[in-house]
Amino acid sequence: MTNQLFYAKGIFMIPFFILSLVAMTSCTTSTSRITEQEVKDLFNSYFFELSVDSEGRDGVYDLITSDYYLFENEKKYSMPEFLEFVDSFDIVDDNWMFSDFDISIDENSAHVTLKNSGRFIVNVESGRQQLDYDWLESAYIVREDGELKFKFYFSDTVSLTVTDL
């Protein structure tokens, strides 16, 4: 009789255990691992929003956290301050090329280092100039509300060549 009682308890415990397991796993939110392609796509979107080809730059705010900042030209910028700096140039055309990505990823963040080469055609008092930059850059990206966003960006100018056109 005792063995039958343990057997009966065991039969009822198995469904209880399975239901408990299902309940526990359904309560946790599953987030997939960030991919390198998602990180590269974020860079492309970010620089598209900064480009003169973009219709306004408001879209860049969807790609950054509310506490985002960047270091460039030995200065810390908020996004509004950086856009003001960029707007101080009369840029006619721009282009960026990214290379040598080194991406470290976990479920909710990514750290990236890369080389960025930029070409800008700008109007100046004497006519036009082409500015060719090479930067070493680093960024910290986080998942916020399910979306990847830049939290921090660092850019160090390695070289600049100015050519009168």
C-alpha cells in the first residue's frame, strides 16, 4: 500500500513539475544575442542620419540613448552639441568607409572598435575643399526597449588631408 501511495504521488507530481517548468520559462523574457551584422547596420544607419543626404537629422535620436555622449576633437559632446558642430561646416557631399571592425558582444550590449575613413566636400571662402579623414573609433552599444542604440562614441582623428578643388 505504501508503494502504491508513492507511485500515485509520483504520477501527480510529474504534471505539476512540467507545468511549473513551463510557467517559469514563459515568465522570463528571452532576448537573442546581438549579431555583428546588427551592429554594423546600426553604424550605417547612424552615419546615414548624419549625412547631408538625409532629410533632416532627427532620426539620429532614435539610434542613441537619452544619456548618449561622444568624444571628438578633444571635447565631450551631447548629440545637439555635436550636430551644431557639424552644421558649422558647409558640407556639400560626404562619404564614410568603415573597416577593421572588432566587435565584442553579449546579450544586451556590444563594444566596437573600428577604422573610419571619411571624405567631405565643403564650401569655404576660397571655393571648395575636399577633407579626407582617417579616424580610430570606439563605441558602446546597448539594447534599450528591444532596439540597439549608441550609448557612447569615441573618435580620434589619425590623419587629415585637405585638398583645394
